[in-house]
Amino acid sequence: MKVEQLFTGCLAEMAYYIESNGEAAIIDPLRETEPYIEMAKADGAKIKYIFLTHFHADFVSGQLDLAKKTGATIVFGPNAVTEYEIYNGTDGEVFNVGGAKITLLHTPGHTMESSSYLLTDEEGNTPYVCTGDCLFIGDVGRPDLATKSGEITEADLAGHLFDSLRNKIMPLPDDILVYPNHGAGSACGKNMSSETFDTLGNQKKTNYALRADMTKEEFIKEVTTGLSAPPQYFPNNVKMNKSINTSIDTVLERGTTALDVATFKEMSEQSDILVLDTRSKEAYTNEGTVPGAWWIGLDGSFAPWVGALITNIQQKIILVTDEGREKESVTRLSRVGYDGSLGYLKGGLAAWVAAGNDVDKIGSVSAEEFVANLGKMEAPVDVRTDKQYRSEHVKGVENFPLDNINKDFAQIDANKSYVLHCASGYRSLVAASIFRANGVKNVTDVRGGFKALQEAKAPLTEFVCPTTFA
């Protein structure tokens, strides 16, 4: 039995490819189908099953397109209802993949259809369990995403999760490897490790949620405390994962349409179209961009920030990209359900400038310059999260989390001069681009962010460990 974990850093997501004797299965595939088809082709295998651990909230999974192209059966656990044809597996049901077996373990709690998959090799060994969002490394799935008013609360879901872990997962052998669906950086949990797998035995020792003497009441309190609000796009992705969506091939074909400068300019001036610049930080800061464009760089947590900041999942989008990254930009938008890409600027920003068009540029200052002029600045702003700010921040700097920019932008005075920083310089540049697009003329970014400010001996508040915050 061949098992490969396929890690996507932007989403902190893990899909799985299992192959045995010419048959293959995919667990929790991303939107694009080509990688899985190519893997099976390289092994001379046919994809027989596509297993879903649950309806994902943080990305749009690609089971329907993949099933149409391969003839594979889509398998969900009990309680799953979709617009497309699926097979609802039952608890303990065994699926044969070549000489290997995959056993469905119904593990509700994160959601009610949530299921884990126990992998058994050709010799009868059980080396792996794919736990989806039931059990992470260092954490468990949050129980607040699938509540239903008047039917099921997050406390109810947490109770189900406690039972699933104690009755289905913890009795498995201590040496079995736990393969979860997410790692650190995902909003589907609150304390995930950066490790992408671990033995169950070690998780029993180190994961707070698997403490042997923990009561159900203690568990419920622990997993429901300290949950931040889920990103606004999560419900949209759940809905899409239950629905029949536009084919990924159609999305890619439309989104990778090359638009000449004149066409791009005309489209950029339409109020219902967003210009999105996905280029590198260096290209964006050095060369500027199309006036009114938002910058969310591919070389960061691109998809989660798109989902958090672009409130209309059907938003029409035209792209400014680094050469050769047009398809990647459209693909990564589609992973979180943003299928409205209409094309990209042919020839990039160089063509825009060559045609005589103006560009917008975000000014920047070094950390040393920021510290030297802190007392003279009109509006120095920290765009990190509330918890990061409360943990430690530069004295005299206000907090305006990027996460809340759409909700709180009315607080921003377009006539003020803002100087923004985050932790490393990614979020502050995203925020600066949105400030400019919304009429703030004077906005400056601090190069290197909070880390650089610490090194520049900025006056800081006393450090408070963020784990102490509710």
C-alpha cells in the first residue's frame, strides 16, 4: 500500500493519495484535479474512491470534477446530503482498494457527518488513520462551525467530539500514525502543531484534548473556550461543497484570459470589478500597481486572506500577476470558492506603464525611521490581531486588525496620514493597498514589521503570554 500526504501550505491542508495493486483512492482533494489524475497515471492505477472526511469550510474540495473525470465513487460519512450523487458510508464499513482496505469510522463532533478513515495494508496491518478535522496534531476540530439554531449547539457538537475521540480514535494502537486534514495556520482549530503527523501514543501524552482523566464537561469547556470568530467565507465554502459548482476547467479557462491594456483599463474602471495584484512583495513595492488595486501576494497566506477580505464570493476579479503565475493565481482563488476571475493583464505592469498609464505606489520606511519619528506621526497603526497586539506592541501605536478591516473601515479618516506595520510586512502591505483603494492618499508601510521594530529598540509594552487570553 502506497500512501502519500499532499500538503498545501497556503491552506495548511493535507490531502491523501492511497494506491494498491492498480487501484487508488483520494481523501479530501483540493479543487484542481490534475495532480491526482497524474499521480494515478504514474502508478498505472485507476482512482476508485474519493473519500471526504466532512464538508470543508475553509476550502472548496474537488470531488465532483474528479469523479466526472475518473468515474470514481464519492464517499461521505452518515448524515451528508448533497446536490450531486454520493455514497453515504456507514460506521465500520470497509472499502477495498486493490489489496488494501479503508474502514470508515464515523467521528462526529467537528460536524455531524465527520468521518475518519482507518487504512489497512495488504498484510493486515493498520499503520495510518486519516482523522480529518476530528483530531489534529496538538488540537481537535473546532465545534462551532456546524451548529444549527434550535437543533444543535457547539456544546452538543463538542460532546459528540469527546465521544468520537474516546470511542473511535483513542482505542486504536498507540503506534498508529495520525494523518489529519490540517496543520498550524488553519482556522479550523485553535492550537494546531506545525507537525503534519504523529503517533497516536504521543498525541495521548501531549494533546490537551486526549488527556485520559478529562471529563466530558471539562472537554466541552476546553474546546469551546477561546474560539475566534471563523472567517466570513466559511459558510460559503460549506454551501459550495454541498452543491454543483462551475467546473474547475471552465474557471481556469476564463480566469487565464489575456486582457490587453485597453480592455484591462476599461474593466478596471467598472465599479463591480476588483483589480487584484498577486505579485511578489518586491515587485509590488518597487514598481507600484494599477490604481485602485488590492494587493494580496501569492507568496503568503493568499487564499485565507482572500476569503477573509473579499466579502462577495461571487466578486468579479481581474488580475495583475507575476509572469507565469496567472494559472496559479486563478487556481488558488478557486480553492476558496472565488470563481469570478475574468482574466489577467497581458504583459503585466510593464505593459500598463508602456501604454502611458499612471501607477499607485505605497511608500515605505525602515523600522529605524519609524522609531525615530514615532512621536511626530499622525496615525501609526498595528494591523496584527488583537491578541498579538495585547501580548506586546509599540507604545503609542493603535491597533486596527486586518481581519476586521471591512467591518471597521468607517473608523478610518481618509485625510490622515497612516503608517502601518504587522509582524513581518505582509499583512501591513495588504492593509495599505486596501487603504489606498478606499481613498486614503497618505499610507506608508514599515519594512520588516514588528520583528524589525523590536530589533530597532522601539519602545514596547511589557510582554504578556497570549495563551493567557480568553
